[in-house]
Amino acid sequence: MTETNNRQSFQIDGEGYYGNFGGAYVPEILYGAVQQLQDSYREIIESDEFQREYMELLRDYVGRPSPLYLARRLSKKYGCTIYLKREDLNHTGAHKINNTIGQILLAKKMGKKRIIAETGAGQHGVATATVCALMDMPCVVYQGALDVERQHTNVERMRMLGAEVRPVYTGNHTLKDAVNEAIRDWCCHPADTFYIIGSTVGPHPYPDMVARLQSVISKEIKEQLMEKTGRDYPDHLIACVGGGSNAAGTVYHYIDDERVNITLAEAGGHGADTDFTAATIHAGKLGIIHGSKTLVMQTPDGQIMEANTISAGLDYPGIGPMHANLAAQHRATVFSINDDEAIRGGYELTRLEGIIPAIESAHAIAVLEKMDFKPTDVVVLTVSGRGDKDVETYLDNKQMAGEYGNF
């Protein structure tokens, strides 16, 4: 663990670890590709040329900065001041494009000719297909067959953008299985292929690289809060977490600021103490998944369990090493949000603020009723994506929404 001003830092260390979590555990055939990425990513993304291109695309193509919106009715209900960081208003409808824009620029500067990606809810797949169309690069997206079915609109968007979507029929037909297939592809084409990972998971340097590219979120929060409140930090930051990219971007510039409380919402499914859950931080044990040492949901004999949740984007049996460490060191408070609570949270934001969130983001909304706030508290909650893709799921489950489902 690195030290900053004699205080513990929760950022990555020089070996690619967040505390006890992280590292690069990859097959020998990928060692060269991963080592090349480790050796070059920071030099490239910190260069003036990269930053100029990246920030111009974020401004002119993605539409950043995304608004920091004062949610007045939500604030009144919970007795504090709640701001929503509106990543749902980005081009493609989620935070994912912050990362894919950066990674495809990196891929081009490294001389790669082909892009692969995995996707669960489809938002990362759409964002990857979008930047591949923009940069004229071939794109293959792996998606679990169950997610292909329940996220049909995003599948068709990817195909419209020119990507080849390959359904995955192994395992539980969800996100973990899509990652497995993408890694197999990468093993077969390590020299010319760049794997755009969509979250803060996978072998080092992906967790750190994705967090850095998403850190534009917290950079903007600091600037926008200063403008709106006269100070550049909130009392509470709230975000949903599956692999953890929107949460990493939300907390990045505050991770070592002890004035800021960090709260994460993971997908409880039917309950963290059941077999139908994706609450990795609550239910997982130390293990290795997709090249990273982190918390993993496992059977008693160490086999990876299938994650289960109503949310395709949080359907992952692991967790990014940054967030595993934040939880282990008690830097973050983590709530397990069940399916019914998430549906109700999504309807609540829809009815109170006229914003239909992605079901992933609805997990973060559902955390609010589990917390105690002071009237002076300033809360920033990241709405990671919009709910267009989830309307059918919301309607099919409106009986879970309580009073909000009566229509």
C-alpha cells in the first residue's frame, strides 16, 4: 500500500494492486499483450496529444460536461440536498463512452487493428460499437445469450453501428460468460487485437486505466459543486457497482478525502444470503476471476458461482479490485439492493424527478432510504445510464414498485 503524506492511499500501487486486490493473472499467451499495455498506457494517456484528442471528443462528441442536477423533490423527501450526476445524458446514454473513447484512442496509438469487447446490459457494447464506427475499426462484441434476449434494443443498436454481436451460450448466458469468450478471442489474436474492457475488472492495468478514463466524472463534480455550493466536495457520494466503472469515476478524486463518505449499491437479486444474488462484496470470498485477484462468489469447492439479478449490467460474480479494497478497508459502505428495491427506486426517481434511470442506476437510488442524512448534508448520486433499455423490465415488474406502480 502506498503512503501519501503519511496517510493510507486507496489508489493503485506500483505493482497493480489495491491493497490485497488486483494484479495480473493471465495465460502465458496473453502475457506479452498485457505487458505491452502495462508499459505504455500511462505514458500515452498522460501525453498532451492524447489528452487534447480525448477532451475534444468528450466535449464535442459525447456532450460533456454532464450536468450536476439539483433533485429538489428527492431532496425534500430525504431531508438533505441531493445532486444527480447525469451520466445518462451522455451520447449513447451512459457513462461507458467515457472509457471507450479513451481506450480506442489508446488502441490506435498502439497500432492495433481490431477491437473486441464484452457487454452485459449492452451499454458498453453500444459505446464500443459507436467509437469503432467513429474510428473505422472492426468490432466484435460478446454478449450472453440471456442478455441478448433481454437487451434486444441495444443489440440492434450495436448491429446498426456495424459491430458483430456474438451471443454466448455457455454458463449462465450472462456477463461472466461474455468476458470468458472475449478473453478466448484475445488469446487467439493477441498481436493485432485490442480488448476494450468495460469496467474496472480484469488484469492490471485495466482497473486503473478504466478508473482514470472515468475520473472525468469526479473531476467535473468538484468543479460543478464549487460553482453551486461554494465547496468542491460533498458529504456523501453514492453509486451503483457491478464491475465498478461508474463508481470508480465518481469517487476517483475523492478516494483519499476523509471528509467524503462513499456509499456503493450492489445487486442483491433475491437477497445476498440466497443463491440468487450478485452481491459479491457481501457474498464473495478472495479468489481470481478474469485475471484479477478480488472478491468472487464461489461454491464451497472454489468454483465460480453464477450471479443473478434483474440488472444485466450488474450481473457479475466478481468486483473490481478498487472496490473490494474500499470495502475491506471500510472506506466505503456497501448496501445490497434486492430486485424489488431497485425497481421501486427506479420508479421513485421517475415519478419524483421525471428521470427514468437504468435499472443499474436504480440500485443507487434505492440506497437513499437506507441512509440517515442531516439537513446540511450535500449528496451526489451518479445516474450511470438512462432507462430506455429497461422499460419492458420495469413494466413487467411494476408490482414491485409499491405505490409508484399503480397506473
